[in-house]
Amino acid sequence: MKYTKKERLDIGKRVYDGEINKYQAAAEYDISEQTARNYMRQYRFANGLPAKEPGARIQREDSSPKLATEDPGLEEYESMTKEELIQELVRSRIREARLKKGYEVKGDGPEKVFIPLSNKNTK
């Protein structure tokens, strides 16, 4: 489907402002994710706006519990159940293995971001 320049800029504005993401725009407007991203870039360039921060995501109101990103203190470990301690131990070992491979992970699910610890290419 063809869109006018004004319509493309309106779609780009919605993506840039975080009202919808490029996947939602693609489904809603029957375009590809890359096209939605290009519309957002066109909007940004047309209005002289800065690029979005890497890893910036739409903040959703989600009722599901998130895993703690920081290690709990000693007092918190003492108050944990056996299952919670096992879960924390597994998370700690996964985090340690990732650090050995040279990266960290922030977030989870579709918001997961892989952060390299150095600029060296590992290939």
C-alpha cells in the first residue's frame, strides 16, 4: 500500500515518539518493519531530531514480575526461600558464564539487550 509523504511522516512520528514500535506499525499499516523504521528516520530527518538512544524501548505497564538486575545483599539472601536461593544461584552462574564470554545482558524477553564488554571482535 502506498502512503503519502504526510502519512509516512505521521507513522514515523508515532514510532519515534514510542507510541508504537516498528513491529506494531508494520502490522497496523501493512508495511515491513524496515519500512516502518525508514518512515521513523524520514520523520527524524525532516524535523532535525536526534537519533534515539540505543536500546531505548517502549515502557510498558506490565504486571509480570521482573528479575532483579542487581545482586541482593546478605540480608535479602537470609530471607529467601530455598527455591529463591536456587534461582538466584542459577542466575549468578549464567551471569558469570556470560561475563567470561565477554558480554552482559540487560532486560529480558523482547527487551533483552546484549552488551559487549570490549570492542574486540571475537570471530
